Amino acid sequence: MHALPWLEQLQAFCLNHAVVSHPLLAAFERSDVTWTQAQRFGLLYYPHILRTRRYQAAALATCDDEAAQFAFASILYDEYGEGSADQSHPAIYRQFLRGLGIEPDAAAQAPIVPELAQYIDTHFALCRHDELTAIAVAGLAMEWPIPPMYRKLVAGLRGFDALDESAIELFTGHMELDVEHGAMMTAAIAPLIQTTDDRRRVAAGVVASMDARRQMMDGLWTAVQAAEPMLVSA
């Protein structure tokens, strides 16, 4: 089987994975989330946002193939605001935190839920494992499912008067940008997939990443629904 048709099947698997229709996302999509729950989500998702570029950088360092290196370097250029620090994606996410009434300095002290901690450990290990696994994880599984997931988040976030479009720019921007990034990484990895074992490694990396994301979302959803007060002063 040629790599591109096989990769299309793998992408379809990602788009139909349980995490894409996760209860947390479904609750946002139907606007069944309170302001306090939205604040809690924004706070607890911040440690994830702070690390995504580091996975991509680790994957770039793992790649020997120059086309894959170039693709990751291009993604990192976008993620770091094309050279403007105040337009980096962590900086743009901090606009979301401020829209929620959460100061970024306080958010930096937020706890990391255990499932996110496991996601972090898993992804650093996978992105340093081997070239095909690194591309599968940081270039495919971290790009393909994000647009439909973020569309559901945005549907709910737009229901809060306190959040204007600048506050949710991180999510709306990735709804388009990650389509481009996913296509770029698909084109980069396709020539590298030559054998059945290559396909096995790519598929295993994608599945491991998607399953870890599902567990992360489970942990976030449990914390978002908690009855305790906000974890930092809003």
C-alpha cells in the first residue's frame, strides 16, 4: 500500500478517535459549561500549552531527514510568533487567561493534573524515541485532531460575553493552522514510510499519542467539574 492512501486512513482514525468527541468538548459545544468551569479549564490547560513546542523541538532533534526537520522548523516558527515574542502561541494563550480573569503569573503556579503529567512524560519519551515515531506523534497526532476539537471549544467559549475574539485567538487560529501543519508533516513523512514495520511504528506512535490525549482530557474534565473553589485567585 502506498504511504499517502495509508496515511489518509490513519488520519481518519484520528478524526474518529474518542478524544475528538470527548465529554469535555461536547459540554463546551452545547454551551453546558459554567464560567467557573471555563476558568478552571483555561487554568489547567495552560501547562499543556506551555509544552507543545518543546515536543516539536524534541522531534526535530530526533529527525535525520532534512525535509522532516524543515517541516518541524516551519511549525516552530509559526508557534513562536514568526519572530515576535508577543505573538508566540503561549503569549496568545495568556490573552485567553486574562479574558477569563486569570493573571498568567498566578496560572504558572497551577497544579498539573496526573493525567496531564503522564501525557507530558509520554510525549517527551515518544518524540525522542526514533524518527518515524517522533513525526507520527508531534507531526500527525498533535496536528490532525486539533481543528475539530477546537471548533467544539470555540462554540462554547463564544457564548461568554467576557471573551472576545482576541481572547480565543489561540483556538480559532489553530483551527486553520493545524490543517496546514498536518498536511506539511504528512508530506514529509510519506517518503519515509517504506515497509510494514515503518507503518507499524507510525501507527503505534499515533495511537499512543491519541490515547494519552484522551486520558489527559479525562483528567481535565474531572478537575473542571470539581466543586472546589478556583485553584488560583481569579
